[in-house]
Amino acid sequence: MSRCADSRARARAARRLIGRLALALALAPAITLLPCAAAPAGSDATPGLLDFTAAERALILSHGPWPMPTERDGANRADGRPAAIAFGRALFFDPRLGADGRTACASCHQPARAFQDGLRTPLLPGAAEGTRRGQRNTPTLWDAATWRWFGWDGAHDSLWAASLAPLLDGAEMARRPDDLAAQVRHDPAWRAAYRAAFGAAPGDDDELVVVDLAKALAAWQATLVSPRTPFDDFRDALARGDRVAAAAYPLAAQRGLRLFVGGARCSVCHAGPGFSNGEFADIGVPFFVPGGVDPGRHRGLLHLRASPYTRLEPHNDAGAIDPRAVATRHVVIEPRHFGEFRVPGLRQLVHTAPYMHDGSLPTVEAVVRHYSELDEDRLHADGERILRRLDLSAQQAADLAAFLRTLSSPRLPAP
């Protein structure tokens, strides 16, 4: 068996194991939604705290601790450098970065909106209301350093490549590499900041200069770690056995959490401290859009393979020793990828409405209703089915929404 085939086989086996574990939890009598007062006689029940099973506790604890430890990205020599971070921050908010002189990265990724824009899909730079740039919702940038793939379709395998794309996209910043590089060379502030970040003045290689701008932008975005949430306090209290502190977590959220890791099987895809497995799925959101279809991951993989800005190409500062390049090297394009989109993290989701890759669901409750009423015939899968119609009761839907809301902090810090 080839290395690539062996890797795919292991991935399929892992998905099957996770699916079986989630199914077992879903069917286990102990996971039935019970009020706190229903704890077994003789247990160390605490008022206001559900009696979670060992299996439930293990899954709950797997969603932390937060913030999670991260490593610098060797593919970006600017990552972690204070001067590069400062340069990237300045660029992010500078409207001169756009070809029209009015469009900054922050025009769509607004800090006050959790680095989103609150729109279903973004506006064209300078366009009237109702004129849209595309069919995809603007993603948050919180915790981007923890992602494996970037963009709703995973067309990029590094944060710096994802930062480069809108600079050159004619529908976004619309810059030509030669024009943007010349601006860096001739603008005194940008030239000085570039030298501080990269140790030399911008040279004659336009492409290298522009890639370096993207790497500075990525260096700053990598510092955007979302704040802790009420769920994190509950999770950590469970981890240290502090049942009194854990009981401060609302009972509705506890019931929703039990459903999240149990019967609803949400944690199969929304796994780990970031509440995402980092992969892609068809979740029943139509991919037919005005004028055609959005192929999702299928087109993203085609773009990734054709791009000169990946971990397999010369601009990767880590070179051949980059451990994260393995995933890029072994991607396989399959028919099932059509209509799949990246599983987003759920942290700070209260601040990032509307939801889904097309921004079609306006509220947390609408998202819960989508999965409760899921059209299973609409889904396609590679020989296995993870998603199923939940048919939640009104109480269960309210509890699940209550839990999801605790994955957000009351206020977001200024960047």
C-alpha cells in the first residue's frame, strides 16, 4: 500500500472509531437528559450540577484547556517576530493596502464584530448596499493560528497564503504585485517597517515583497487568541474536581452540553479546544447559488494544487522539513468533496452571526433548528453517515442553544 493510500486508510479508520464512540454515547442510557435532582441515591451529587458520566466528562475535558498551546509556523519566518507583528497590525488597518485606497483588511474583518462584518456576504469595495462580492460569509480571524486549512473551501494551507489571496483578488483588494511592491519601496513608513520586520529593505523581487507583506499580516493575525468563556470555567472546574464552582454553570447549558457530546454527536466534528476537527463536511446547506453552484472543498483542492503559494513551494521558509506540508502533499480530490465546507470553530460564535458558509442562518437558534430538521436525503458521504436528523424537542433545542452561547465571552477585547 502506498503512503498516501495508507494515510487515507488510517484517516477512515479514525473517523469510524470516532463515529462508533459518538454513537455509543448517543445510545447510552446514562446520557439521557436528566434534571440535577435525578442523581443516583448515595452519589456525591451537588445541587445545580448534573451527574456526568465518565465518558461524558472525558469528552467535555477534551474541549480544553483554553487557550491551547500553539507553535510558531516555520513556514513563515515573520511568525513571532515583534517587528513583523507590529508591521502586520499596521497593514491590517491601513486602507492604502486596497487598490482603491479605501479598503483595508479591517473593512471586512472588523474587530468590534469578532473580525467579521455582520453581513450575509461581504460588499464589493465601494459598492452600493446589496452588491455582493461573493457567495461566502466573511469568517472570523479569532484563533486562526490553530487552523489546519484556510478559507471555507480550504484553498490555502497557511495563514500567510490565506492573507495573500485577498491582496491579489480582483474582487477584494485588487492589487497587482508590481504596484504593491513599488508602494512598499517608496512609502517611507512601509519601507522602514519592512526593514525592521525582515532585516533588509524590500528588494527587486516583486513577488517576494508581496509575499512578505502577507507573512507580516499573518504574524499579527496569529496573535489573535479569543478570550476565555463561561464554558472554559466550567470545564476547568470539572477537571480539578471543584463541583461547587462547576455548579455555577447554568443547568440549561449543562443539559445542552450533555446533548452536544452525546445524543446530538456535535462533538464528532466540533472537536477539541477549538471546537473543530479542522476538516470539511456537507451539512445540508445548499451549494446552489445564483448563477451556478459553489463546489466548496472540491474547487478549493483544485486551487491548492495549482497554487504557487503552498507549503510545497519555495516561499515556505521551513523548506522540506516543514511537518505541516505532509497534509498538503497527500491531499486527494474525490467527488465527495463537492459541496463540502470547512467545519468552523464555535468559539465566540455569538459575536459572528450570521452563520454557515453562505451566511444563510441568522441566529444560533436557526442553526440548532437546521440540524434538528436536517434533510438527510440532501447529504452525501463517503460510505458512512455522521450527521442525522436530530428531531429535538423544544426544551432540547433551547438547552443546546444555551450551551452554544456559553462558548462566547460577554465582551471581546480590543486587538
